[in-house]
Amino acid sequence: MSSVRVVYGKDAPQMVRDEEPFFVEKWRDEIGNEYINEYRLVFSFEEGLLVEIAQTNEFGYEFSWEVPLDQLDAESLMRLKDSGRLERIRAKVREIVRRMTENLDSLFFDLKAGD
């Protein structure tokens, strides 16, 4: 089972990242070089739900980029849906937001009690 990792900024969480790819795609270009694309789900508190695609080739070259879900092809979307990763990321984000809300409620209560 895959786990998620929370990436923190200076004062707050910035994103929740899936540790394992939900889809691994191997392919060759027209010259015959082999590439591997690993697709991971990412929730950014600034940009929303994204998929990070990390590409490596047989020469060790690595490159990654993030795309919104509406830019994925049908096969990638099906693999994401079947993986259960959306539910896992959603649960983690809800937990973080719940804790932040509790902290905010506590802060407001403390400020009001000080009146």
C-alpha cells in the first residue's frame, strides 16, 4: 500500500504527495531510446490536484513536470481511478484542514476569552 508525504513550507503544509507512482509507462522514441514515466498524485494547497510525471531514460537523465488532471490521457486517468490514490490523498488533505481549522477555532476562542 502506498503512503503519502506532507511537504511543509516555512509555517504550514504546502503539498501532499503520493510516495509511489499510480502508473508506470515504458516507451521508446523513434531512435530506440527507452524512457520510463512515473505518474504520482500531488495535492498542492496553492494549485490544487495535480499529477507529477517523472521521466527517466536509459542514460540516467531525469526530468519531471506537473499537469492538471484534465491534461491526462484516458489510460492514465483510468489507472488513477483504479489505484485508490485519490481517496488516500483526499483523506490526508481533510485531516490537515481539520487540524488547521481546530487550531484556528482555538485561536479565536483564546482571543475572545482575553476580552
